[in-house]
Amino acid sequence: MQIDFKHNQSAHCENGVVSNLMRHNGFEVSEPMVFGIGSGLLFSYLPFLKVDHAPVFTYRILPGLIFKRFAKRVGVKIKREKFKDPKVAKARLDENLKNNNPVGLQVGVYNLVYFPDEYRFHFNAHNMVVYGKENDRYLISDPVIEHVTSLTEKELEKVRFAKGTMAPKGHMYYPIAFPEKLDLEKAIVKGIKQTCRDMTAPVPIVGVKAIRWVVKNIRKWPEKVGTKRTNHYLGQIVRMQEEIGTGGGGFRYIYAAFLQEASKVLNNNQLSELSKEMTEIGDLWRDFAVDASRIYKNRSSQSDGYNKIADQLEHIANLEESFFKRLKKAV
């Protein structure tokens, strides 16, 4: 039982799943277009929520919202299901596969046996496509790896029902209805405006204000919680930035690619220029990650390292505030 499904590697799991499912159903939509229309770009600092004994820093919206927003804006209907009973979840998955319908799954990363050990930790918002079954092995298209793979029934059940923060509860989703043609123009404008609102929101936990809150804390943490814990927090920032779903720099590059595509669809040269600017901001995020990692790995030769990386992050916040205000005006 194998569906004729084309696997395309992507930079980020949810974007890749949505793009691959759309392509399977006859709509050529790129990963950046999914991400931009779905208003996936964000920065959020959630000190009250802990993962691996450190605050959560996220560079994207909540898992599932990219597909939800994208689908609504282009007129695609999706079906979502969660389960209490693994047997029921398995039966529903098998039913879809028998009906030639590949499905997206939300899973935990820690027990994904095909991931390298260094990438397996307690993160329950990874996405993949199941496109078939051979004997007791499910055929997996995981968009962040180069080739298709497979998991046994027990292995798949374990990651579908992983415990902890954002437990997936067997979460399964797939498109069920499509318009004759996707109205990308209106969807792009709505997606951009939402991202601009999110990044310039007047609350401390999201957008530019959240970046500035982190800046203040990086300056305070060494004295307040000690260097050991501060370095652990910096490690969390970098891991969330560069390893979890492409992170801060990577997401900025995807968004830059979206703006480049959008400039052609909307015939708007301003978006092309802003795309280049966002790429440069992505480079600064990567520089910050490198310098922060040197500190928490005790490789930095800078005596005032914490303040210097805080300065870097403050500069990024200033650039992004200006960027998203001008982007909003451009559309």
C-alpha cells in the first residue's frame, strides 16, 4: 500500500509538509510561499514556559497555525483529528492510506529513530507525511531529511503519542477540498500584514518588544542567575534559532525568498528590495548565534561577551522594527 507521493526536501517541517501535500493535489506552491501566506515568521519569548529547564524562545508562530492560516487565505479546507486511543489513531491513519490519501502528522522528535542523536530531544511539534505502508512499516516523507524513510507501527505510535509540552495526541491533518484556482495575490497581502502586526505588536512577549526583553535579560542573567544558567539559556536561544525548524536566521532567509516570489506575483519591486534587506538581517541573526555559542562553549575571548551579544541583538531588533513598518506600507 504505497501512494504515488513525491518527496521534496525543505528547510522547515511544517512548510515542507504543506507544500508537498499541495503539490500532491496538483497545486505548485513553494515552501516560502506557504510560510509567507501562513504568516509563519515571529519572535516570541515565553519565560513562564520551560523546555529542558530553560525559557522558550520561538522564531515562528505556534505549530499548526501556518497550515491553518495558509489554507484559509487560499480557500483550502483541511481536516484535523486528535485521538486519545492509539488504536483508533492507527485505524484512521490506515483508512486514509487505503483511500490513497497521504496525511500530515505532528510528532515528537525524541524517539524519531532516523534522526541523529544530537537532534533527538523533547520537542513535540515536528511534522511529517505518511504516504504508505509495507507490512508493519509506515512510509515516511519527512521534509527536513533528504530521502524518504520508514517507521514500524510501534515506532510511529511512540512519536505520535509523545508526552510533555505540546503533546501531539496522535494529531493528523490533511486537505479535503480545494478551489479551482488559488488566489495568491490577496493571500500574500493578508499574510504580510499579519506578520507586520505580529512583529510590531505592543506586548512584551512577541515581536520586536520580545527581542528587546531578551536583550535586557542577557545583560542581567549573569548576576541574577549565574554564568552557568545564563550559558544554558544562551544555548537554548541558539538551539531554538538554528536547530529547531531552521530557527531565527533560517526563517528570515525563507521569508526573504517569499518576498522575492511575492514581488513577482504582485508586480511590486519594493518587495524585491525588502527581500534583500531581510537576507542581511538573517545574516546578523546567524552572526549572533555564532558569537553566543562561543560564550556558552567557553570559546569566546571577549571579556564583556554578554553585553556585546546583547548589543548585537538590540541592533537586530532596531532593524526589524524599521523593516516591518516599511513592509506594511509596501503592500
